[in-house]
Amino acid sequence: MRATGLNVRVSFVNVEDRNVSSFLAGSLVPKTCQPHLYKHAIVNPNLHITLPYDSQQLLRATRNTAAVYLACGVDTSKASVFVQSHVRAHAELMWLLSSATPIGWLNKMIQFKEKSCKAGDENVAVALLTYPVLMASDILLYQVVSPAISDRPRKSIALANYYIILWISSYFHFLQTYEETDFVPVGEDQKQHLELSRELAERVNYLYGGRKWKKLGGRGGSIFKVPEALIPPTGARVMSLTDGLSKMSKSAPSDQSRINLLDSKDVIANKIKRCKTDSLPGLEFDNPERPECNNLLSIYQLMSGKTKEEVVQECQNMNWGTFKVLLTDSLIDHLHPIQVRYEEIMSDSASLDKVLAEGATKAADIADATLNNVYQAMGFLRR
């Protein structure tokens, strides 16, 4: 059996509200997809409803998000795209993992602390506290069976073999198996959520795996592989256009702080023209006194596909006016074909529904196998 990976976007907010933060960084898939080694699954996680929402907006956003995935170049012959709620194993595994999750682990989550303090106890749903467990379920559900030893490549992972597709939400994980380890490319600010997934995998393995599982008729050993973080060296955290010290985020009150994937050419040009810079001469990376300069150069590096050295050579003597034109053009060039393809996909709803249905069927086959192992190891009587 070939290895299988998981690509998880964990938010449901309408695609028009999303930004290019991890379109530029964090969400990576193999450039060639290497179909002889991996299959890929991309899930539209509409169950992550942690804040009050409009039900009609959720329905629209679910379809819009899937369309954007496909518009970004996801090849459905090599990747399964599906809606999270269409594969019930996500919610079932989340509940089982919850029984093994100490409440103290969830109380320590920075995202929960920040959002609950702002909203107040009366306005905070239990889902906001427990959604990291659902994220762990999304990651751990798609366990893999590695290819035979003779089929495994011996070279190490090379980021040059990856290209950036999309992260519409604040969080996006891509789970890829390589040799005996699961790697999850994430941004710097998401390491805590991945660490929870690691701790849960280890805890469930300790409580229910090994000989305990074997006595119940299982194969024994570990129930879950423990995922590892893979943080890209460039662009692991894309910063706001209005504040080089704050992350580019859909939750920022000002739309000026981000580039949305469906922004028009004029809107992109206006945002880059008005983005925060400094008054120092020349452009340079890695100067802590120039966070905006470093951020904008990093975005251009990622969009242009050039090396850091090439960007330095090209831009070090530019003024901001010249560089902003260059950055604007690179963003427009990358987003325009995505926007055109998005409109084409949205105009054929029947084809989109078919892609999602086929993806859910393929994903469920893998997810159900993992879920059955967990049920067995935890001592549940199966029908």
C-alpha cells in the first residue's frame, strides 16, 4: 500500500475574507506529487466552528473554499479534496481523543487564552477550547502504511521539491509521510497546536497501545505515528502589511493589513502602495530595526521563486517606490490565474460536488481503518 498524506485547513470563514499569509508560507505540497510514493488528501474543515457564525455563510464558504483549493492547482488525480463533515471519522476520533486529553493541556493553548479573554466567558463556546483536539484528529486520522523498504527513496526531503498552494485560514497543516516519520509543515505560530497532536499520539499509544492492544486482538505496537513539525526556512510567518511585527491575519480589523486571494488588481496595487515601510535608504533582509522591509522582501522572494541572494542582488539599491511596483506585479501575476480558475469552477457546481463526493469516499476508506484500530485498542465493542 502506498503512503497517504493529509492536508488540513482548519477554519470555515468565507473565502473572500481570507488572505495569502500561508499561500506564501507554511502550506507546502510536493511539486510533482510523486504519485508512486504519496497520495494526498485535502480536507475542507467545516466542523471547526469555534465562534458564532451564519449558517448560510458557512454553506457558501464550504463550497467557495473547495473551489479555491482546486483553483490553486490541486490535481484531483493525485489528491482527494473533501469536506470534513462528509467523513464522520473526524468527529468520532475527536471524541475518543478528548477522553485522553487533560483539560490543563487545552487551557494552556495561547489561541484559546487570547480569544476567550477578548470575548468573555458568556460568549465562548466549548468548541473554542476543544478544537485543538479536532485538529489533532485531522492530523492523526490519516495514518499511513509505508512502502516496502526497497521502494523507499534514500535522499532527504528537499524543500526545493515543494511549491506553495494555499492556506485560506489561520491554520493549515499538510501531513506527509516520508520514511518512518510524519512531517507537518506549519508556521512558527502553530507549533503549539502540533505539539498537542504529538502529546496526544504519545499518550494514546502509552495508554492503549503495545501489548494492551494486542491482548484485544489488535496488531500491537503504536496506534499512532507521532508527527514532526517541518517549518519552511523562508516565510514561516508572513507579517501584516500595516505592522511588520504582527502576523498577517484575517482577524485583523483592517483589510489593508492583508492581501486576500480574490482581491482585484486595483485593490492589490492600492494595498501595496499604502503598506507600511520606513525611511532608510536601500532594502535589506534580517535587520531587526526594519521588520517591514524584511517582510516585504520575503514575500517577494516567495512570489518570485528567487533565492534570498538573488533578491538581495536585485533589490538592495532600490527605493520603495520601485520595489512596490515589482512586488505588486508579482502578487497580481500569481493571483490572477487562480482567480480566473476559481470563477470557472464556481460556474460548474455539479462538477465541484462530484469532486468532493469522490474525495470523501476515498478519504473515508483510510479514516475508517484508523478509527477502527482506535476503537479496538480502547476496548469498544464493535458491531
